Amino acid sequence: MKKTILFADDEPWFHEPVRLALESKGFECLCATDITSAIEIMSSRDIEVVIVDVMMPGGKSFTTIDSQEAGFHLVKIVRDRWPTVAIICLSVIGDAAKVNLIHALRADYLRKGEVPLARVIETIERAAHQGGERTWRFS
């Protein structure tokens, strides 16, 4: 059975090379462009890894959330409802306090646009194959 990766990012084109590489290795990749659609997908599918951009829209169910930090809300929801799902924040944020918050939520962080493609793919593959008991390695 294919392992499924969910990309939660309002710029899905950014992940196209990652998606193609993962699909060539047998993964199924899905995309959600806001928090609402990400939760809908996670509620109906078995997801091993969710890749979250911190800055994204909340969607129809989260209209009051600041889009500059909406990804933090998604990480908290995923951590609460699906505690064994691996979470990797792939975002341009550089603020140390925000990166520390990501780590406190037991999620990995990779800086979007700066981390080499091979490392992004390796991090996602490792997270997908570690199963429910994860040993988090923060980047």
C-alpha cells in the first residue's frame, strides 16, 4: 500500500519537484491550499506525513485566522487529532521564536527555498517510514 503525503501550502507549484520525486518512489501525494481543505483530506485519508507552510489561508472554516501564522494552527490541530502523523514545516519563516514553536509542537522545520531538494525528499521519506513512534530530528 502506498504511503500518503499531504502538502498543505497555498503555493502548490512550489512543491512540484518534490511531489514528482516522491511519486516516482511510490508515494501518493495530495495537496491542500488552506487549513480547511487540509483537515478535510486528513479526515478522509490515512496520511503518514503532512508538509505545512506556516503562511497560508485558513479557508472557509478558519476565516478569522491570520494567514501569516495559519500553519501553526494546522500543526496544533494535526498534533491533537492525529498524533502519530509526522509534520514537517517547510516555510520561509526565519524568526527563531517561531522555529522554536514548531519544534515544541514536535514538528520538523526546513527553510523553504534554502534546503536542497534532495534533503527535503530524504526528510519526508524518513518521516513516512518511521511509523507511529517517531524520533524527531530537528533541522
